[in-house]
Amino acid sequence: MSIEKFIGRRVEVIYQDGKGELSQRVVTVHSVRDGSARVFDCDKQAFRTLNLDRILAVMPTRRAS
């Protein structure tokens, strides 16, 4: 599933960082370009840039807003 179709929406992502650690995050997708996604991490209340090749799964969020 491509994250581009979720621009402007809240989604859950499974992400693997550079050290191989997995995390599940609820984010709002702001933009996608040049191999990365600019997102707002809802739990950390901060913007993050995620490498597209490290996003393992994307799904519409089931958490309450």
C-alpha cells in the first residue's frame, strides 16, 4: 500500500529505523517526495521525516482521534 494516497490523513505505519528497530506509529501524512515522507507523529507531537524504503506497512488508523 502506497503512503502517497494518504496525504492529509491519519494512518498507522510500521517503520524500521536505521538500526533495525521496529516501531508502530500513528502519523498524519503531510507530503511525500524524494524518497521520504514528511509526517506529524501524533504520539510524540512532532514532525518527522521517514524514509519510504523503511516503511514496512501503512493502514488507516483505528485509534480514536
